[in-house]
Amino acid sequence: MRRALAFLKRDFLIEISYRFNFLLSLAGLVVTISVFYFLGEIVDPATVRESAGDYFSFALVGMAMAMFLRAGLGSFAESVREEQMMGTLEAMLSTPTSLTTIILFSSLWRFLFTSLSVFAFLLVGAAFGVSYGGANVGAALLLLVLTVAAYAALGIISASFIMVFKRGDPVNWVVSSLSILLGGVFYPLSVLPGWLQALSRLLPITWSLEGIRGALLRAQGYAALADDFLALAVIDLLLLPLGLLLFRLAVNHARKVGSLMKY
């Protein structure tokens, strides 16, 4: 816990030193929501009625989860690169702190900040008319935990590539592109051809969005969301150990060839 708080304190102090950037982020949040609110005025609600009731609510949840996806895929790689550039990565790896602790805690602040941003995002959406009446908040939070774990695992795999190749990260590009294209972020899966719908089931964001939209916008219970829970749990069990193993191998490789501090 002391180590976690130390990482959070360090990253928080760095973040608040750039106050203007924080204000710009908030302004961008409102602008983005406004764009999709007015876009929703010209989209036929029937196209998303089964998922959310209206397009604005549908897109709002999609964008919120896309923020977590971006944080998960980018946080670990960005942390590794920043530590390399500041010259602190090798120093941290030489301490008794485990490699798993370092890689996980280095991104705590980014996930916390993203969580606060998503909460603000959903609140602003409510001000624009999104209704969360009867929402199953408990199920939504549990699905969110499973979602973040899956995205974090992908992010650790992404950081492994950065550790070895320094630049050029195929994991981030492929997963983010396929997630936006096939995950149901901005349009329902029903508009996709059947074979693409089947492919989309391999992506964690697909199960995440279906489950969280069901919990927040359709007040579905745990039984109705069982498939989403199970799919995300299986993805987590497969990806988290794989991600940590690949990162350990990447660090060992970088130590062996002497490129740990190169960027």
C-alpha cells in the first residue's frame, strides 16, 4: 500500500504541475459530448433501441469505455518510456520491489484519472438528458473492474514491445483499431456482416460495452449479464498471466543486450 501511494503521489504531483492541460481536457470533454448529442438528433433511435434506447446514450457509454481502452493500452508503454527517458527505470528495477509491482503501480494514476474523467463524462451526459434510472450500478462496476483488467493486460503486452523495440507497437495499433471498428463503440454490432460480428466476440470491448450498456441503460440483472461476466473473466485469466510473462521476458532481454535505458 505504501508503494502504491508513493506512485500515486509522484504522478499526481507531476500532473498538477500542468494545470492548463487539465483544463483543456475538461473543455474537450464537453465539446465531444456536445458533438455526439447533436449527432444523435439526426440518427434514428430505432437503430440502437435494443441496446440503449437512443443514439446519444449508446455513443456516450461507448466513448466512456473507449477512454478506458486508450488508458489501458497506452498507460504501461507510456510509463516505461517515461521512466527510461528520465533515467529512473533501471534504478527502480534494482530495488527489492518486484517487477509486477513496478509495472502495475506505475499506471495507477492514469487509471484513477481516467476513472474520474469517465465519471465526469457520464455526469455531463446526464445533464444532456441521458437517464440512468434503475441502473444496476453494482453489476456495471464489477464489469468495469473486469474490463480494466483486460485492457491492462493488453497494455502490459504493448509495453513489452516498447521495452524491446522502443518504437512501433503493433499491439496498441491492432487492438485499438479493431476495437473501434468492430467493438460497437459508435454503432451497434447488428450493422456488421455476420463474420465480422463473430470476429468482434474475440475483443474484450465488445463484451464490456454490451454488459455495461445493459446494466446502466437497461437495468439488466446479473443473470442477464452472465455471458458478459464469463467472457471478460476468461479473457482476464488468459491475458493477465501472459502479459506479465511477456514483460518479464522483455525486461530480461533488454538487460541481456544492454538496452534497458535506451529509448
